[in-house]
Amino acid sequence: GLSEHDDLNDITEKLVLDLEIFNGFAVAVTWSKMGTIAKMEHIPFEKIRVDKDDKMFQVADWYNDDMVQLFPKIGDVEKIPAFDTENRIGKQLFYYRVYAAGVKHYPLPEYIGGNAWIEADVQVANFHNNNLRNNFWGGYLINFNNGIPTPEEQGDIERQIKRKFSGTDNAGRFVVTFNDDATKAPTLEPLTPSDMDKQFEILNKIQGNVCE
């Protein structure tokens, strides 16, 4: 028998999708009293946690739709023993993962080697988006003209500025300062790039590498 909601085609499609995304899949098998398979049910791979011996599995919602980690109560966690044809009793979990050297319990997805390029692609899109929202208005070089601080103070100022204004989320932004003495005010030198077309060309090459 199959689960109440899925036929064999539905289960197969879900298993194939899990294999494509996670390099693994899982099926809950319920044995009949005669020792034959009475029911099969697809278990979403992301809901599975494995014990150190691979003999018991815990199934629950570990993250919500916004990828915030959840801490399910004991009563919300279903424990299912591993599939065992020598002990055909109750509900068991057939857990399959593609082998990866040096990795236990969980498989590595096929795209693991492209993670850096995927992240680069996200940051490139973010950079373009923020430049568009700021009408391609560039950043500024900040010169403080009120004396030379101690090395510790210089480091503190630099960290504060980087923390607030660095990263692709702040592409094209500028710094606002307030000063009592205009003669000692910081100077801001615009760094608007004159070769924006070349920037697009370089960044688009990065995106091209992701898609190859």
C-alpha cells in the first residue's frame, strides 16, 4: 500500500527531487503482520536527523519557512528505527544517501563545489540592485582633518565605518558627518566610477561562470 495522499508516481517524483537537491532520500515503510510491505510514505529529507549509529531517525520540523531554526518538543518528534528486512515489524525508515568520503550520516549536495560562485552571483545581483536604487551614485573617500588619532582610535573609527557602510547592501552609499568647526570638518572625495560599463562586464562574467 501507499500513503493516503500519494500514489507511486507522486512518491517517485518526491524521491527524485530529494535526491537531486540533497543527494539522498527517505521512505517510511510499514510492515504488515505477514511481513510484507503494507504502506510506503515519502519523508521529506530535510526533516530527518540521524543518530550516531544510523539505527534510529528523528523526524520533525527543524526549521520554519523562513529558515529560522526551531526546537520541537519531544512530543513533536517522531522516532523511526532503520529499515531492517530481518526484523519486519512496525514502521521503519529506508534512508539512502550518496557516499562521500569522510562524511558520516548526511550526504553532500552535488552543488557543494559551486557554493562560492553561487554566493558571488547573489552579491553581484545585490551590488547591481543597490547601484540602480542609488542612481549609480558612488561612494566617498573620507578624510578626517582634525588631527591624527592614536592607532587604537584609528582602528575603532575604521571598524565603525566598515560595519555601517561596507558590503554589497551599501553599494553607492555615502557617509554623513556633523562638525562644530567647519575648518576641521572631514572632506569627502567622490569615488564614482567612470567605467561603470566595464564593471558590468566584469561582474556579468562572474554570473556567467555560475551558469556554466
